[in-house]
Amino acid sequence: DGDMDLRTLAASLGSSARTLQRQIAAEGLTLTELRMACRQTVALRLIQAGEGSLGQVASLAGFSDQAHMARAFKAASGLTPGQIARMLAA
């Protein structure tokens, strides 16, 4: 879940919040970056599965709107979700 707080996420993984925080930091990430990666992974899977419009995908993946999702994908990969969807469809 891209919106889970650190304590809830740690509990769901059977870990303490501090231990999880150290493990995330050891990977060179922040919790915010991990959340964004989760949202992008969910969105990509939904796009690959053809699950609705890009607006619906953005909402289901936890983005505030389609533009937020597009900016996140563009920053991470240089491609927008629409470009990715077209590549997968080809």
C-alpha cells in the first residue's frame, strides 16, 4: 500500500519501525521513495493488464491524479504512462 505509515508497514512485515527504517536507509531509499516505487509498480501492472483509463489507473495506484502519475513516471523513466501504454500495446 503506497500510503501506509512506517509503523503499520513494519507491523505488516513483522518488524519494528526502527528496524524497517534502517533497512530502507541501507538500500539508499527513503520511505517516501519506497511509497512512490510501490505506486509506480501498481500502476505499471494495471497499465499492462489494460485495467481502465490512465485516470482510473492513477486513482487505483494511489496517485492524487493522472498528472501526478505522469510526472512521477516521467521523472523515473523518462516516459509518461501514456507512452508506456502505447509501447505495450504495439
